[in-house]
Amino acid sequence: MAKAKASKAAAEPASQVAAVPWAKQSLGERASYIFAQYLGLVFALAGPLVLYLFYGQGYMSDTAVSLTCFALILIGLFFHETRPFNVST
């Protein structure tokens, strides 16, 4: 009996096991997904923009500007990749 249940569970696709459709998620779950996704995008785009605007202007050393921009890009990557998991079915 246990083998039959285990084989039946193994036969089901992984996407159907614990999938919550986008329409059935609460507004908070959807908002946290979208917020993390776009916050990461904003930080990732701000890095090259700040580098373009401030490199060689004399406000900071060029190394400090480059490292700051690199940090902005890494922060954006962090937010983008650690967003809540979303399954759309």
C-alpha cells in the first residue's frame, strides 16, 4: 500500500504537487514578489548609471566610484535572486 502511494506521488509532475496559482495568492504574497523583483532591477540599473555619471568627475576617486557601483549591482542581484518563489500555472 505504501509503495503504491509512493509510486503515485513520484508519477505526478513536480509543478502540480504544491503549486499555488498566481490568482489564488494573497495580495501580500504578490506584492512581495513584485517588490523584490523590481527593487533588484532598480539597483542593478543604478550601478552602471552612477558609474557613467560620476566616473572621472572628481567627486570621489575613480576606484571608490567603481566599487560603489559594483556594490549596487551586487545588491540588485541579491534582491532579484532571493525573491519569493512564484509558481504560475
